[in-house]
Amino acid sequence: MKPVAVLGIGQTPVDEHWDKSLREIGGEAIFAAMADAGLEKADALYVGNMLSPLVSGQNQLGTFFSDWAGLWHKEAMKVEAACGSGAAAFRAALMAVASGEVDVAIALGVEKMTDKSGHDVTAALATAADADYEVEQGVSFVGLNALVMRRYMYEHGWKHADFAPFSINAHANAVHNPNARLREKITLEQFEKSAMVATPINLLDASPIGDGAAAAILVPAEKVKSVPGRPRVLVAGSASATDTIAVHSRRDPLFLSAAYQSAKRAYQMAGVTPEEIDVFELHDAFSIMSALSLEACGFAERGQGPRLGLENEIAVTGRIPICTRGGLKARGHPVGATGMYQIVEVIQQLRGECGPTQVEGATIGMAQNIGGSGATILTHILKIG
Amino acid sequence: MKPVAVLGIGQTPVDEHWDKSLREIGGEAIFAAMADAGLEKADALYVGNMLSPLVSGQNQLGTFFSDWAGLWHKEAMKVEAACGSGAAAFRAALMAVASGEVDVAIALGVEKMTDKSGHDVTAALATAADADYEVEQGVSFVGLNALVMRRYMYEHGWKHADFAPFSINAHANAVHNPNARLREKITLEQFEKSAMVATPINLLDASPIGDGAAAAILVPAEKVKSVPGRPRVLVAGSASATDTIAVHSRRDPLFLSAAYQSAKRAYQMAGVTPEEIDVFELHDAFSIMSALSLEACGFAERGQGPRLGLENEIAVTGRIPICTRGGLKARGHPVGATGMYQIVEVIQQLRGECGPTQVEGATIGMAQNIGGSGATILTHILKIG
């Protein structure tokens, strides 16, 4: 595949943007990324979004945003893979540039979720699961993840408090991210006493929804020999893999086989091993997912993911820093935008722009975005080069 | 761009499939295309769909179908561009193969529309338009097209009956297509007397909705030196272009500038002129769109599209045969699937499989798929080579 670089990044804070429309928050991220890249035009726009038909009554989001960004007559399309939509849009943009068809591609992840009631949003999020065989039974999306977490605790002997470090680490890092939704530290006591959502997942195991948008500009690497004042960031690895859509259909619901497959292919493509990853933005929609993702990607043995948290190896000074900008847990989880936030945050790390949560000397970073309960998993490896 | 060939095609009849689920009709098209290609595996699946979140409560359709097709651990994503979703999925598959990332890609267009009431489907289709500035005013999708048709008739002096040949031709051709929804001829008198939908668009100006799915298998051209018994079909041209999403924002609402741009780029890429196109499957969602598409793509002067119908140049024996399998008007318009039906039908023509509506000696065909009221337009040129 032809080498591709990321020339610019942009984001808008994750928040309840009641004063801004879907159009405005997506536009903010696009314009920020274009300004960061020093460009005024692009050839194509790939938009990752999950909920706009259900929440905003708006489809055709590619053209909706290309129009708003003044990209008339350019290519545009929307890509959807539930909560994995953001990274899927990035991958679509990557393939367009790598194919030689497109020279300057914008990948945008955008989601506006807070315009509807919590009940409506919960129902909308359930469309990520299998409508015929899961949702039909009355299970919600958090309910599905709760079943997985409960089984994991039973099989591997962990207690609920053992998952606390994932949320505590994410919140501690979010304090230093101006784009994070929950910029406040939490304690173990708060974690243990927070309100139950779906046993054993409580409020501080779960990521908050939000409105948000993040974008990146992809170009052929050969066109970016050097950008003054900052390193060139290459897309070194990219892979997407799927599992069954329904959790109950899996041979082993406690192993993210799609994460294993997509990480394996991304490592191969980038020519790196897990040991070489300096920073890892993983998909901690629920604390259990941090454990499963770390295991599937080769950072922990099966059933031992929580140990990395308990031993402080996930901190920015640890062996595998995760959620360095707050993760889904504290930066927030505007579902179709999340994958692009992760990629943008990894690039901020590679550029050394992360202040108190900067991973010293980071040159290789990984972002992993998950659609559904482990059904669609995209892994991207970015590196300075 | 690396040359890409279409190795197999498949489709399910457009109908009211009350006895089959979304999963089943999409699966039928995938399995038919795989069988046609003589393959049992694929590396990636790109699914075009517009309405499943709203009609079926199902998102993440890429993985939904990769699971059903047994493509576990493979890549899958959904692509959406309103009624242009089908061709957008084909283009995503094309870029994946052209980039070298994917060897065997399935492009699927699928839509299940008849499980909801007409009122619900009309509301769902309106999500193709601008929710804030068009739908908010109470206009429906057919209403928007009616405004365009009325203005066109006023500007260019055509009367309603002048559009009849488009519908009469489509219905006459559909009689010979076992996958068409409306396999019956219509007369000028029926056309003129049919029930009004949104003045001046009546029932026989408008395409019927339906459930349907069509698929194609894309592979690097170099891997298909020759297929016994049939010609190799190459993707010679592919382009996507956009306009403003709202019709009222356009400088000239009677000119499909996105069709002009995408056709121009597809012609350039394929190295052909409009005169060399043997068959053209265009997006006749409403009769006015046939006229506008023919004009924008270089087959008629501005305002003169209806003349091609009146002079019988759109018949299979005419200068530019259109809707040779029934078009949207009579094959039916399962919105997110339509673009894939068009591509599959062009390939049937190039293979000489169209019986009484075969265009003799067809070697180059074009398919044009439109999302929204001319907002997203994808043009593909296929040729024997």
C-alpha cells in the first residue's frame, strides 16, 4: 500500500452542545484540521457517524458536511460501523488516498447525541447489537456488556474494585485535556459507591455519551517530506476485523477475537510488536473492555488485563499508557466520533503536545475502536517517520 | 489506480418480501454473487444501505452481513449516501482493492422498506434531504422533486405527457427482467391518468419502493486473465461528486452539477466519450431525473432531455438505451440497493445476458446513482477488456 501521512488534526470539545447543531460541531473539527494542515481545499470527505438518522433525522452525512465545508463537487460519503464508525471513516479515507484516487482526504468522526432523551438514546445505541436476536429479548447495550463483565469476573476471580484503576487513570488524565467531558479525578471509594447501571457495571465503569467531532487530513506521504516544527506522522498500520454481531454466537465471549485479528494485522503491516507501542488509546466504553482489549492485543495474558491497572502499568509512565487524554470514560464517548478522537489523541502524543500527560519520547502509538460488543474492531498504528 | 475487475454478480428480486428478513435478502445477493464468481471466501464486505436504522432498528450492517455470510474476522463496513448508498459501497470496495489492501471485496446494496407503513417510509426517505432547512418546512422527498419538475416544465416549455416515454420505456423493458418489481407495460393514457402524488409528479412518474439486494465481487484485474465462457468486465471509470444538500442552495436547480462532474471524471478515467456508451442505467427515481441526468452526462442539450424519449432514442435499439432492465421506475427502487442493481444490470448487458432487452454488441456501459435530490452522484463505467 502506498504510504499515507496525517497532515492535520482537529477536534471540538466533547460536551452537551445544546447551543450548537450537528452541522456546527462537525464543521468545527473539519475547519480545525484544515487549519492545522495549512490547507483550504480537500478532494474527499469520509464521515463516520452512527446515530444521525435516529437522533437528528439526517442521513447523507457525507454531503451534508462537504456542503457545509464548501467542498462542492468533491467526493463525500458516510461510513458506519456503530461505535467503530470513526476509525472506519479514517480507514476509508486511508484506502482512498492509498489507491491513488484521492490526494487530500478528510476523515471526520461526528456525533450529536444529547438532543434526545436518555431513553431514546439508549434505544438508538441498541441498534449496534443484533436487532433480531439480542435487542428483541429486551437487552440494552450496557446490559450486554454487563453479562460479559459478570462472566469475566466469575471465570477469572476478579472483584469489582479490581477494575477501578482503569476509570481512575482515565479521569486523572482527562483533567489535563481541554476537550474532555469529565475533567475531574475520581477515587476508589467513589468508584465503588457509584450508582449501579446494569450489574456489575456502575456509573463509573461506563463512559458518558456526548456531542463531539474530531477530524484528520490524510495525504500521500511523499507529499509531506517535512512539516516545519513538527514530526511527520505516518499511518504505519491499519486493519479492520469482525466477529459475530451477537455476543451469544461467539465461541468465547470473553476473548475479543476481532481485536486480536485486527491488532495482529496492524502490527504486521507496521512491522512492530506490542512491546514497541508507546501509547495505546483503547476503547474503554466500559471498564471490562479495557481488560479485554489489553489481552487481545498482546499486552496481558488471558484473564490478566486488570493486573496492568492494579500495577499502574497503564499510567503515562507505565509499560503501556492508555487513555492518556481521558479515554472514552472521561474524554467522553460521542459514539461515531470516538474513533477519530482516539487517532487525533495518538497524533497529539507523537507530536509531544500532551503537557502533563505526555508520554515521554513517544514515537509509535496505537488506536483501537470497537463497534458493537466487540463485533467490528479497527486498529490503527501511527508513527513518526 | 490499479485496474479492478468484477468477477461475479448476484441479486434478489425487488418485491415486498414480507416472508424474508433484511438478513435473508442481503444474504441471497451475496451468495449469488459468490457462486457466480466461483468463490467461497472474500476479504472484505462493503454494504450500501440507507434505512435500516430507521426501518429495521439495525445498525452496523457491515458486520451484520459479514457474520451472516460466514466472513468472520474479515473486514466489513457500511457506507451510506442516501439513495446513492449502493454505488458508494461499490466505490468503497473499488478503492479497497485498488489500494492493494484487499484482494477479494464484496459490494452489497441492500434495503428492506416494506416492513413499515407508507407514512413511516416517507418520513425515513426525507432524511436524505436537509433536515434543518428543507424537511423542517414540511416538504417530502417527492415534493422536492416536484418543485424541480414544475420549474423545468415552465422554463423549457414541456408538458407532462412529454415525460411519458421515460416511464413507458422502463416498464416495457421490465417485462423481460425476472428481478423487476413491476413487470407490466403501461400506455400513454395510463401515464396521463394515473393518480397525482405531488403535482406535477403522478404515480407513473415515480419509482416504487421495495425490498431488494444486489451484489458484486471485485478483484484485481490481473487475477482474472480470462473467465471461461464470458468476457472480463473491468471498472474503467469511477467517480463521486457532490452538490449542496438542499436544492434551494443551488445556483441552478435544473442542472445536476454533481452528475456533470462525476460523469466527466468517469469519462476521463475510462478514456471514453458519451458517444461510446452503449447502455446507461440512470437514476430515474422520478421521470424528471431521467431528463436531467441525460443532459448533465452529455447525451442531450440543456432542457432537451425529454426529446430523447419522444424520439425513441432511449430504447434498447436507440442512440442511448436507458433503464434496459426496468430502471428505478419498474425494476423498483429499494433505495440503498438501487446503485448495486444498476451496476449488476450493466454487467448483465456486457455479458449479453439480457434476452429481449439485450443491447446488441454492448461493450461499454455506464451506471449513475443519485443520493438526495442530486446531492451525491456516483458514476461508474464498466467495459469488457
